[in-house]
Amino acid sequence: MLEDMFSINMKKKGRRVDIQKLLQGANMRFKLLLVLLITGCIFGQGSPHAIYGLVQNSDITIPTDVCLSFEAIYKGDTLNYPEDSDPGDGTYYKDDIGIWVIEAGTFSPTLMTGDIIHICFNNICNSESNEFDIVIDLTGPEQDCGLVILSSMGIVNKEIIDDELLIYPNPFNDRCYINKQVKIYSVMGELIDEVSDSWDGTDANGNSVPSGVYIVRLDEGATANVLLLK
């Protein structure tokens, strides 16, 4: 199991490094980077792309590994935790810090930038859940999905609708990815920009716009809100 692999000692510059002790003493950001580094080596894909984030219950506690399950769905292929948590299978969860990881390279067919994965979380111990879609960005080795908060609302729908307007991440502070060509408006109705695939928080002239809520509109009339935080 991956948990066992985290317990082993690794040699570095002639010294033995205990991974568990490193995780216990590290701050949260370093823990995330360390987990991604090690899981990237464990998964063993040629060019691994790790999709990861943190998960919490509604009361801000961290779900235990015996309670939490999650699945990632892509074009009929599904990765499940804990079923697919052996080395090379594609999922990992570490409940002392609440980090979850999905290795995109294990999907078939192969993922491409712009593809959409649907992810569902379920805590069987308190009946809380959450689900969301992410737009894949393969320009880097990993993709941070931020913090997932579970709630008692329940999983409503596991299907991905082809013509649905999807925005990820939301809120965002650098760039959000959009699965269609859209127009961005201010809440006052001012046209900010017309974009496809992504928006970087600038207007049509390349000027940064202030933090706030913006309206994303399809030509067909469907709209969604996006929150820009700087």
C-alpha cells in the first residue's frame, strides 16, 4: 500500500530520511509538495500529472481513510479510492493532513489539456459528500484543486453534460479555465472581454480588473458567476 511506502526510509546524500517524521514536522505547503514528489515517483508514469487537493468535513475535521471514498470519472473510465489505491492504480489519500491525489496518467483514453474530469467525494461515516468538475491543464506536472468541503447536501448528479458551462477553479486568483467561448461581464453589465478556454482576470486591452464577481455568458444565453480574488 502507499501508506506503507511512506513509512520506509529513503537515502539522500548518505543520510537516511524518515518520510513520516518529515511529514509530521513540515508545514502544510511543504507536506503537499513532499506528498506529490513521492507519489509521483510511486505512480511511475512517464510524465505523471497529479491532480490533488485537501478535503474536510463541514465541521472542519479531516475525514478518516476508513470513512472517505472518492472517484474520478473520465469518458467512462473511473478511478476509485480506496479500491484503486495500490501503487500504480491511480489514487491516494493521507488522512493525517487530508490530502487526496489522482494520477491523471492512469486514465484510458489518455487525458488532454481541456478535457473534463468529474470527481465525487463521499464520507460514509457522516453522510456528507461533494462533487465537482475540473478542466485538465497539462502545462505543469500537477494541478491544485484547493480545499473541498463536504456537506450533507449529497451527490446530486454524476453525469457530465456536454453543453454545460464549466469554470475551474472558482474562485480563482490567477487564471480560470472555461470549456467554451464566452463573454465576461461586470455585475454592472459592462463587457470586459471575450475569451475561449481560459480567463486571466484582464480586460480586452490586457489591463487587470479588480477583485469581485464577474458574469460569464454563452452566446446561447446561459450564464454563470465567477469570483476573482487577488
